[in-house]
Amino acid sequence: MMTTNESELLAHPPAPLMELENVGKSYGNIIALTDVSMAVDAGRVTCVLGDNGAGKSTLIKIMAGLHSHDSGTFKIMGEERTLRSPREALDAGIAAVYQDLAVVALMPIWRNFFLGSELTLGRGAFKRLDVKTMKQTTKSELARMGIDLRDVDQPIGQLSGGERQCVAIARAVHFGAKALILDEPTAALGVKQSGVVLRYILQARDRGLGVIFITHNPHHAFPVGDRFLLLKRGKSMGYYEKKDITLAELTGQMAGGAELAELAHELEELGGHGELVTEVQAELDGKSGTAPGDPAAT
Amino acid sequence: MSTMSQSPPSLRDERVGQRSLLSGLLGRPEIGALVGAVVLFIFFAIVAPVFLQANSFATVLYGSSTIGIMAVGVALLMIGGEFDLSAGVAVISSALTASLFSWYFSTNVWIGVGLALVVSLAIGFVNGWILMKTKLPSFIVTLATFLMLTGLNLALTRLIGGSVASPSIATMDGFSSAQAVFSNDFTIAGVDVKSPIFIWILLVALTSWILLRTKVGNWIFAVGGDENAARAVGVPVKWTKIGLFMGVGFCGWLLGMHNLFAFDAVQSGEGVGNEFLYIIAAVIGGCLLTGGYGSAIGGAIGAFIFGMANKGIVYAQWNPDWFKFFLGLMLLLATIVNLVVKRRSELK
């Protein structure tokens, strides 16, 4: 995995797709994000890890154009920018796939696929949707992602959570996204469905996209990620290349070493599950390998 | 449908095709209203045979069109996820604008008609703009405009015309040509047909096309179905919603002009309560109260049900007091049918 990435990196110019330097954002007197730096390269996966309230969603909103940052610099293809709307982000080649607001549940799959970027025929007052092409494109693009759908006319709400994520990813890829932001794509999914989504992340990477994978699960991030940004309470806790960190270290960092030790101690005092405490301690000691529930290890 | 799924395996492929066709038909938003309309038509055809005569049918269609023109705009707005409680009085505001302006300044009636269009679109724009700026529910915003317009209609009519009704404009320049457009009687094969019927049919055809075959139509479904998702993929949510309110304004102008030119004066206190008839027509026609689902043709069928119930009771020589009861019953039945059909088609 590393060798292909490294050869790809050599083939690409070093100017990253996106580069954040000491970016910060506050809402009134609430500071949501301070001094966050990261880079997104084509053909690589940058993971953003953090617990609830760590500032992950603020970071996505800045990159996707829903909010503008108010300190630091945000460069797209080496050019300094401040995004003011999702449209601007899309025009700059940045597409975001959100966990729950990716699609309109009652609308057919093909209408969702082309929503906001509809294909049309004719001119002026007679401009109309090119329904046939849109349906065919939706079907073939989804087939390329490995999803075979019986009917692209069915409401997207009838698909499973994983399939819906994949439609949204296929949509972003089709519309020429250069950078793809995935907001907790595996959070609401079971083990198998998560594995499917992780496979699409690698597929998107191999098609030359820069992927930003936001998650709170290091077991999902580690197998697919090339770089890891750890966030906590709006601040960067560390920014690592894959070669510089192990899964155990990542897990320990995320939970916060000291806090985890305290938790293990508390559990022991309360007479909690021995296995859980040992498992937590093993992770702290950096002895645990891949977790049993890791779908992408297969 | 449950019996089909238990069919022998040898017929399976054929049955699958049949089933998806049937469930496709049942999945249409207006199916409940269509069934209701057919049942109601047969019912009145039996109890009041005069109902089947061409002239009576033209009268039913005319009655339907005066609700239907507005129901089309309101249905689109509801698909877009919003309400307009000011739609009823806004019709009268439009008619009053045209008549009072032309009368007071003694201008050609067409200038008043043009100004009424501007005012109607402006009312829609203001409704939509306040809604998008404040993020208040449209129920509250349009309730406020409803009250304000009701007051303005009465107060300004008395202030300018000195009465509760607007003064007659029948003798003014341009009246007859405007009447020829907005309130004309045609005789087709011996049947007396009024022009609003054609305006209504054109409007339904146009809005159906917009809704199903244009970008804007896609956006209307999207802003009603999931506003945040729509915004995230780059749909101009604000302008789509403002446009929908202006669409209701445009329909209000069409109906207001008909009301004005069908007679030559307007009662300033009219229109109150009609907004519910438009919403009822849209809901009977399969529009979801929560937005994102429905059709223009459904709103038209809802208005047709209204027209049939309204005139059918007269043809059956019943006491018209029963009309509201009928309307309530139709609303309940149609929405239950919609619900059942929707659940079934989702189960497939």
C-alpha cells in the first residue's frame, strides 16, 4: 500500500490540493477551532480523528464552504482562498459527503445523483431535463462503484445506509471532485457495511482523489489513511504520517493516555469487566494488534 | 398484492413485471385523489342525473377552476415545504389594487392590471424573503401577512372608494378587453365554457412540466424534502422558496383578475378562509404537509373534487349546508387512501 502511494506522490507535483495553516474559527465568543494545520494531496487519504466536540464538523464546514474561517490561511491548489458557499467549494473541486444530509430521501436515486448539477437539453424557455442520459449515467456510475441497482427510479430512502453513502461518493467522483470530504461515513453503519464504505474510499483514492476521512474510530481510519490529524477540544493534538504512528498509539492518543488510565482504574474499582480493563490497558501499553471488529483488516 | 407474491414460481418473471407496473401506478402521489374523484363522480351521477349533462359539467369545471388556479400554486409551495395562509386574501388584494388604482387615477384598466401583478408578486416575495431571513415557520409569517392584508383590504378600500366594495370600473377604458381575457364566455358545441377553465388547464400543464422536467422542479422537490441536503449540493434554496411564494402570488393575480372582471367591483372583506380550500385541495391531491412529495395534477384533482362536491349537492337538490361536511369527509378519506397507498408501495 505504501509503495503505490509513494510512487504516486512522486508522479504528482508537490503543491497539495488543499493546505490549511493555523486555521481558526470562532462563533461569537465560542472558539470552535484554533491553529489547525493539515494538507490534502491527490491520491492520498487524510484522516481527521477526534471525539465529539473536537471541532471536526467546524473543520469540514470551513473546507466545504458552509462557514468561512477567520484566522490562518486556507490554500486550494496553492492559492489562498476563503470559501463563502458550498457552490464555491464545489467549483473549486471540493465535494463533501455528509453522514445524514447527503441526499433527499423521498426523491428518486437519479434525481438525487444529479441534484444541483442537472443535465439539460434545449435552450431558453424550452430547457428541459435530459432524463434518459441522467438515468443511464447514474446506473453506470453506480455500477463502476460496484453497486448494481434494479431501478434508479426508486426513492433513495429505500437504500441501505452504506448504499446511500456510496451513491453520494459516486456522485462526487462523477462531478469531477478533486478533493472528497467524508463526514463520519461509517458512524451509523454495521461492520460489513463499514467495510464496503472503506473499500470505496480506497477506490476513490486510486482514482486520484484527495480524500479527507473524518471519523472517531481509529480502527476505520488506520487501514485506509496515509496521514492522521488528531483533534481535541478545537485544537490539533498531532499530525502524523502513517509510518510515524501505529494503530495502538493512534487509539491511545485519541482517547487521551492519562484519561484512559484513569478510566481503567475507575472501572477496576467499580468491579467492572476484567476483560475490558485488560483490553484498555493492553491498548495503552501498545500491545494490542488490530481490533476484532476491524472490517478492513480482511 | 400479497396474493401475487405467493404466485407459483413458473409465472414469476411475468408477475414481477406486472407488480412493478402496478406499484409504480400506486406510487403516484395523486392516486388517492383520482380514486376519490371517480367515486364522487359516479355517486353524483347516480343521485343527480342532471350532473352528467355537458352544461352542468362545465359549471362544475368552472367552480373547480376558481379553486384550482390557486391550488396549483399552493401545491407547488407545499411540495417546496411551506404554507401560505395569506393566499386567500391576497387574491382580493390583487383585485382591489387593479380596480382602486384605475378608478382613483382614471387610467386605462390595463395599467391597474399590470400594477396588480407587481403587487401580487411583491406580496409573494415579501412572504418568502421574511421567511428566509428570519427562519420563522411559514405558518407564522403568512398568518401575519394574512391579517395585515385583511386589514389593508378593508381600510384602503374605505379610504379610497368610501365603501366596503370597490367602485364599479365597468365603464372605464380597457375594461371590455381585460374582461375578454380574464372572464370570457365561450360556446363550444352548445356548451357555455368560461375562460378560467382554460387558464387553469394551461397552468396545470405548465407547472407539471416545470415540476417533472426542469431543473427548478428538481429543486422544488429537494428544498421541500430536505432543505439542508439541497443547500449542501448547491441548490439555491432561498431563491427557490421565494420563487414559490411569488408563484402563489402570480396565481392569486390570475384569480383576482377573474374575480374583478367577472363582475366590475370587488367586496373588500372576501377571500378570508379560502386559503384553507387551496391547502385542502393540495392535500387531497396527495401533497405531503411536510413537503417533498406531491404533484400539480394532484392539486387539480383535489380542486375538481371540491367543485364536484360543491355543485353536486346543488344538483342533487340537497341543502348546501351539507357541503362543508362533505368536504371534511373527502379530506379525511383521501388522505387515508394516500397514506395506505404510500405504505403499500413502500413495502412493494
